Amino acid sequence: MISMALGGLTAVGVTLDFTESVVNFFKSLVSSIPSQEQDMLSIIKMDPSMNPFDGVSMGITSVLTNYATVICGVLFMIEFLKYTIKIESVKFEYVVGLGLKFAVAKAALSIGGTIIDALTATANDLVTAATRNNTVTVVNAADGNNTLVLSDATVSGNVDKIVEIIQNTLNDLNFIQAIVPLVTLLLPLLAIKIILYVGVVMAYGRMFELTMYRMMYPLPCGMLLLDHGRIPKRFFASYCACALQGPIMVLSVQLFEAFLTKAVNEAKDANDLSSLAFTMLMAGLMMVMGMLKSGQWASKIVGEG
């Protein structure tokens, strides 16, 4: 009987150790989700002028400004020669118009950076308005609209609730029975982590693209006299679209957090891991779709799509 009792204690000890190890493993996975979200949001909210390469880009911009001034002068001479070749049909208003175009092109080189800063500030304001601490309404066909207040407390609460659901599931099931629901939850969690890494890479990609636009703006500004000014127009429209990607990315993260919060609350009431896993995966896929499509949607908004 003593040996049986010791065997029972050993089995209980193994079960407790297994439960604790599984709970800690899943807790580490779930706890990393908010930190990855925060990293992604901090990159999106970063002002391009504050990135580490801004000093280098300013030096390149200064050199490009000199080249752009030369290009502007060459284009002016070409347009002027076009008019002088047909000397008999040259009118005074044509010459004045050409001079005004040159003056505008030269001014564009000076104020191009200011325009970019204004577009960036507007996009940053939109990102700030779309960040957390907002109410999000999630449509539920059965229960109507559910308004959720998304805050840092909500995110940390989601982590605690998911860990609690896992703990309750393990308490109700034995080792064999717990394998299927745990694997069902593990796969969406791993997928979400990959999705969040993709989001971080896309946020860095947007920041790099904004930096390149800010660095190269003198060239399109210097070509204002070419092709009826379409080149600088399209350049600033493209920059505006890139800047608008930020708010769309943030809203995609907000949507993910809203559906995750809703799924966690429902799963906690029903203690249903499978439903939680499915909704988490769908929310993650919606988020990555929104981020991948953000550039295309932003381009369509400014008429470039």
C-alpha cells in the first residue's frame, strides 16, 4: 500500500508539473502578443524625421537639391528654346507664363520639404487618433452590436483570461484528452506570432519608404516644368498614400484586438478553447489582410490606385 501511495503521489506530481509547464508555455506565447503589437504600433507612429538615418538622408537631400536646380534650369532653357524657334508666333503671355512656371518650380524645391512635413504631421495625427484607448463596435449577428473599450488594461486582461481558460481546460481533462484542444490553440497562436512579425516588417518597410520619399523629393520637384507638372503631383500623391498606410495599419491592429477581446470573453464564459482558437486565427488573418492591403487602399483614397 505504501508503494501504491508513493506511485499515486508521483503520478499527481507529474500531472501537476505537466499542467504548470503547459500553462507557463502558453502564457509566454500569449504574453508576447501585446508586446509585439506595441512594437509594431511604435514603429508606425514613429516620425520619419526621428529615424536613425535622417542625418544621412538630409545630406543626400542637400546634394539632390543642387542637381534638381540644374535640372530645373535645363528644362526652362528647353521650354524657352521651343518658344523662340517659332519666333513669329511668340506672344508676351507665353513668355510670362514660362517665367512663372520656372519661379514656381524653383519655389517647389524650397517648400517641398515643408509640404512633406505637413503631410507627415497629418498622417501622424490620424495614427494618434486611431491608436488604442478607443471604443470599437463589433457586430454580432445574434446579440447585436457589442461596444468594446480597448485599452492597455484590456490587452493585459486578455492574457490573463486566456491563461485562465487553459488552466480550467487542463483541470477538467486528463493528459490524453488535453492534447487535441491544446494543439488546436497552439497552431493559431503560432500563426498570430508569425502574422505579428510580418506586421513589424511591414511597419519597418513603410518607414523606409517614407524615408526614401523624404530624401528624394528634390528630383520630382525639379521636374515641375516637365509633362505639365504631373511628376511632382504624382510624387506627393504617392507620399500621401504611403503616409496614410499608418492609420490603416493601426485600424487593422485595433480590429484584431477587438475580435480577440470579444472571443476571449465568450470563450471564458463557455470555457471553450476551440472557439477561442478559431476566432483568434480569423482575427489574425483579418489583421494581416488589412496591413497587406493598406498600401493599395491608401493609393485608391488619394486617386493613385
